[in-house]
Amino acid sequence: MSILTTILSRAFKAFVTLLAIAVLNFCLLHAAPGDPAVVLAGEAGAADEQMIEQLRERFGLDQPFHVQLGKYVGSVLTLDLGYSFRQGAPVAQLIAERLPATLLLTLTAFVISLVLGIAFGVAASARVGKASDSLLTTLALLFYATPLYWAALMAVLVFSVWLGWLPGFGYETVGAGYTGFARAFDIAKHLVLPALTLGLFFMAVYMRMTRASMLEVSQLDFVKTAKAKGLSGPAIRRRHILRNAILPVVTLAGLQAGQLVGGAVLTETVFAWPGIGRLMFESLAARDYNTILGVFLVSAAMVILFNIVTDIVYRLVDPRIGAKA
């Protein structure tokens, strides 16, 4: 099966999956307690019954559930995510404004976690039983066991409040008016703490997986043959062991890439990072159904996209997959 055929097949499955997710999210969200009309009326200082009924009628909340569901599914099929009654703007516009910040954070954290995880995993597997192996394994376990929100708060406290090395909050310096390279450098400084906090958690998983996979592959017959031919240790690890040991890591990375979006909710909230994770948190408090549904749908689309990319990368790393398909 060619890569193009794989992409088309995955795209069709992704469409069906997204449609099912949209219906499920709508049902679950409307089953939750709370009425957005009551929230809006309370914020307007006129929480009387007449005002609440007018708001329900204005936003279609007075219609039967199946009618609301049908309209929502029809809107999704036309790529219309609805209107945010809380923020007074189309949901697609709100997400489009916040999505670049989330992609920047998650992709940076993903690269950090994958590169460091593989590098430390290879280093630990080459020093099995030594003090450096124990140190790297212990640090990985520590990063994995530490709650994400606590690590984020400690990072702000140490590197921003106490040491003053890095900014602790926001996307860029407010009112600085930077442009060009100066603005990019300012955003990069604000990105360091949230990206490292999110990336180090997943780095621990990749490191332990790489180490275990390297040790397993190193016991196979073709590695023993390479040693018998007189190849050096680094060459064997790089050309023979790592190339085969990396396959489980690629699979795991594809599965967990989507989880970065979920982790970004806590990270964006602590660091006041203006992404869709923080938008979802704010929308939950305000009972902004349309925005919540839009963020859920876009997040699900990102997870599915990561999985499709993983399938393609897996075929490129191991051509045998494509030959068997």
C-alpha cells in the first residue's frame, strides 16, 4: 500500500472519527449541570426569569435536544464551529487566534522530550549498571512522578521569582513593541519554562522506553554478528541497535503527542500562555458550550493528525511495514 493510499484511508477514518467525537462531546456537555443563560444573565445583573428565557431563545437553548444536535452536526460539516456568546466572537476566530501559541508550545515540548529522551536513553543503555545509568534512570522517574502543575509552579518560583533568569508568565512582554528578531527572541524567552516543564515529563517516558528497547535489541543475533565482524561499539549502537530500537519509541511518541495538548491545559493556565488550553479552561468556567465544543473538536483533530503522521513516519523508518500492507 502506497503512502498516498495510506493517507487517503486514514483521512476517511479521521472524518468518521471526528464526526463521532463531535456527537459524543455534544451529548456529554449538554448532560452536565449548569445553564449558560443563567451565567450570562447573572453577569448582566438581571437574572430574572424573563431575561433568562430571552437568552435561551437567542442562543437556541430553548429548542429540543435533537434539534440542537442536528444543527450542531450540520454546522460542523460546513466547518462552522458556532458563535461564542461569552466572548462575542465566532469560535473559529477565537481558536485561530489561540492555536498558533498552542502549536508552538506543544511542538517545542515534543521535540525537546523526544530528542532528550532518545539521547539519554541511548546513554543509559551504554552504561548499564553504572552510576550514570542509575542517575539518569532516577531523574527520569522523578520527572515522570512529579505532578505537572507542581513542576510548573516550582519553575516559576525558582527561575522567574528567585533567580530572575526567565519571564514566568505570558506569551511576550506586554507593551514592549518588539518587532522582527527582537520579538522572536522575546517569545522564545517566554517559551522556555512552559516548554521545558511540559517536555521533561514526556522525556522521561521516551528515555525509559529507548533504554529498554536498546537493551533488548542488543541481545539479538545480528548485533552479535556485527560485533564478531569487529565493528566498534558506537557504530553498532548507532547503525544497528538504535535503528531497530527506535521503532517502539516512534509508536509511543505518536500516541503521546496528542496527550501534549491535554498537558498544555495545565501548563498554559499556570504560565498564562494564550493558547487553546487556557481558552478551554476559561470557557468551562463560563459555560461557553460552543467554544468548549470547538476546542474539543480541534484538539481531537490534532490527535488524529499526529497519529496519521506517526503511521507515515513508521513506514519511512521501517520500509517492511509498507511491504506487508
